[in-house]
Amino acid sequence: MTNLLDDPMISGLYRGYLAQAINRFGPAVHGRPVRSIVYKGDIPECTHLNETDLEIRLTESARQNRQQQKIQLSHEAVHVICRGPNTTARLIEEGTAVHFSMTVRPYEAGYLKKVIDWGLPPQFLVAADLYRKLISTRRDAVKHIRTKQALVLDELTTDQLADAIPALGATDREALLLPLSDWQIAVQQGWADLESGRAALRQWAR
Ligand SMILES: [Zn+2]
């Protein structure tokens, strides 16, 4: 399988997004190098090759689609810098990745609006809604949390989150720390709302 780190276009895009993600969200977790970027499957992901090394998987459909390459690489760059020993992401990390991929540029005019209108998976809308609440307390919330409390967002505790962002309500804290796979709990409990998540994305995409 071709390693796209050897492709100057893709690796240039990736390194640019990585630098911007570090600038916005604080340093990358130490000792977790990305060894390869490949086209594989139909869900983009940042996966572990072993205990330390990571691989970014872009979808097969991104092969011929520069806009998808950008949106996927920028999103996965956030997982790369936040990733600890586990492969899970919490809603706080997913919201950070979604927001970054929607606000880092450049895309062709109107591309992000199209992506939102095609319909994003509901877990992204939930993550966006919660992230919107988080950054309304302070714009650099994630950088602040990561540099003051836990670089690995997967290891952040509710107490640390309360300490870093006192303005955040208890249920918002609990929701942000749910694993992405438990997004439905946030909806059932009334902690997040799909429509309000979609509205946040529309605003970010402007
Ligand atoms: Zn993600």
C-alpha cells in the first residue's frame, strides 16, 4: 500500500494542518509518531499500528477528491496530537476535530455547506453541539485544558475539566467526557441536540 507520507502534496498538507492544530490546541502527545498515511476503507481514522505508532487512514473515495483529503487530514491531525494509548476518542476530542476541520482553510467555496447538507453522522452533530458550548466559555478552551491538565484528552477527569473551565455546567462536563460511541446518551439525557449541532456547523462553515 502506498505510504502517502512519501507523496509531497499529501504530506505537505498534513504537516501544515498538524502545525496549525498544535498552534491552536497545544503540543502533540510525545512519542506517538505517525508512520503512514494510506487510503483504506470508507471511514477516515487515526489508528494504532502498535502501542506507540499511528497510521492515518483516508477513505478510498478521497483518492480523487482534494477537498475530502483536506477535510480528513485536518480532522485526523487533531486526533494525532491528542491521542494517548487508547484508540477511543471522547466527544470533547471529536468536537475539537470537527470544529478544526470546518474552520481551517482553504476549501472550495461552498464545499463545507455541501458536506453539512449531505448529512453528517449524528455523533458529529452531538460533538459539535457540545464543543460549541465549551468554546463559548473560552475560545482557547482545549489548549487551556490540554496544557494545564491533560495532554491526552482521553485521560481528562471531570474534576480536571471543572478546574480548568469553571463556567461549564456539570452535565456539559459529563457529556463532553463521554466516549464518542456513547453519543446517544448525550441526546437521551437532553445534554446535546442534533439540530443545534447542525446550526453550529453551519456557522463555522461560513
Ligand atoms: Zn474523528
